Amino acid sequence: MPIRLGHDENGDYTEISVPSTFNPGSILVFATSMDEMSPDLDAFCREGADAAMADLDLVDLNVLLHRADGEERDATGGDGVYDIPNYGKLVYCGLEGWMAPLRSIMANNDLGHPVCEHLRQGTWAMDYVQGRLEREVGVLPHLAKPAAWFKERFDVIKKTVPSFMRPKYFALVVFEAYKAGRRAVIEQMSDFILEGTEFTHDLALCAVQMYGLVKSASINPSKPVPSLAAGLPHFTAGWARCWGRDVFISLRGLFLTTGNFTAARDHILSFSSTLKHGLIPNLLDSCRNPRYNSRDSPWWMIQNIQDYTKMAPDGLAILKDSVKRRFPADDTWVPWDDKSAYSWSSTVAEIIQEILQRHAEGIEFREYNVSLDGHHKLTFRRDPTSTWT
């Protein structure tokens, strides 16, 4: 049987030519070895993942596991989701983006998949997974540990693993990190989630998927802080990310049920601060240029305040929280950094009363800087024959 030794850009190789005539019942046995690889490489790729993720909070885990294209570009000013030749763009920049194709590849041993071919051709995917975390360390320092964990393993894979074995070890590292990230999420959630089924855990991950830090969509006008996205991948950044109706329709499930009471309170206080005309904005726009085009948003918020008082530890205390008001008491529009902005305060209980009173009296106003026409107004009036209960 002819055997030929050769060398190419991937290193030395041995070529075995199988004869054209191969008698029935004959057997060929091949033995291969990778001289520089440690027999414990599989174990090395798996170990330490939980320790690397142990210090991550839910905002860190949003970066590790998720982040849509628009979120990543806004937060980092860098690349968005990874684009694989002959496959297309991943849905997420984080590990969930890679797990979507890897689940099918691992289940079907589909080594002909475009992801596998891309990994055989080079190590760009490894550089991406590691590099995007390293770029975020200045803002989210806890990401340094998982970034170092990836680097340690990918460096060994690059040096010791032949190209045809890269798909296996890339999948092994990503899968172990993904499982550790999921565990880190669930361990920070309420007992209801922690003790729930895998389906419950899957649903709870939406609370991490939708809640993250992007520069242009804060719930504080003066600095970037995490906010809820109205929907992904479209409502990721800027004025279109954080919507009053969407936040308070979903807040009970995403924050209160999962035990993230701090994030729930932050969103309640932020939207309360922008109360104007008896309404909270449908478009928050970092509290800078809010738009008031939703009638039911304040009612969803009030319902969530009630839910918060019942579900959060010492929940009733939120009613006494003091909220600095974005606009003057006469509803005059002022820029967010004007001296008259945030110049007076109300408690949350007083804000609830104001919402009820303004709706009882009837609401009529013209939206500031409305672009439709000069006659566009929004009017809510109570029917005097109706009964409030």
C-alpha cells in the first residue's frame, strides 16, 4: 500500500493510498497520533469554567451569553455579530450565538457544516470569542476572568491541535463556558427559578437576554446604566431601545419573578422621574427626549409598583422613595441638563396619586416637537357618567 510523507501550511502529513482493488472481507486499520498534544487536553478544556464565571453579575452575563448586533456595535464601537462564510451572521455575539449551530453539529456529528470548515481554515472564531470580552474589561472588569479562561484554552488549541480537530475543541470550550454561564445566571435568581425545571430556566434566561448595558440607551440621562430592550434584534440601542409599555408589561416576569429587584426598582424610579401630563413616556430615550404617545403605560407601571410591594423584600418602602422630576411641575418642556430639570421631587406614592388625579381630570396636551402637523394633540377625557373603581 503506497504511503507518502508530505508537508503543507498545516504542518507534516502522511498520505495513504488505498488500492483500487480491495477484496471483500479485507480490513484496513489506521492508527493516528498527535505528537504534541497532551492526553489530558479534553479535561483541560473543561476544567475551571465555573470558577471563571463565578464573579459575573447579570449584566456581565448578558455580554457573555447574548448581545445582539446593534447592542454590541453601540456598546463597543467595534464589530457586531460574527459572520461565517457560507452560513451567515450569528444571531448573538455571545455564546448563545455559537450554540445555535453547534447544537445541531454536535447532535449530528456534522463535520461538513460551514462552521466546522471555517474553524479548519483558521482560528478567527477563537480570536473573536476571546477578543470581544477583552475589549469590555475596562467597562465590565469581571469579564477579565472568562476572557483569560478562553485565552488559556484557545492558545493551547492553536499550538497543539491540527486543523481538522479544531471544530471538536472549539465546540468543547464554548459548550463548557455556555453551561457555566447558564449556571451562573440561575444561581443569582429567585428560589422559584433556582428550583424550577429546565424549561423554567430557559425562560428565565430571557431576563438576561433583554437586559444589558449599551451607551446610547440608558435609564439615567447623565451616565450609561443597564436598560431593558423592547425587542431584539431591532430595538437594541438609542431612542428605540427602551419603551414604557414594553418595560412594564414584561417587568414582572423578567425582574420580579426572577428576583432582580434592584433592576425592577431602577426602571420604576427612572420612568417615574419622567412623569408628564400624568403619563410616563412610551419612548424613554435615556430620559433626555421622552415621547408621550401611550395611554396605558402608566397603568402598567402602577400595576408593577403594586407587584413590587408584594414580591420584593421590604417592598412597601418603594412608596416612600424620593424621585427627582425630569420636568417642572407645570409640564414645561426643558432640556434634561437645564437648571430647572430635576429641580424638585416627589415620592412614588405621590406619583401614583398624580397619575390617578390627572386622568380623573382629563388629559389634553400637544406633544413637544411633534413631527406630524401643527394641530396634532393627544386628549384623554373621563366620561363624567362613568364610575371609577
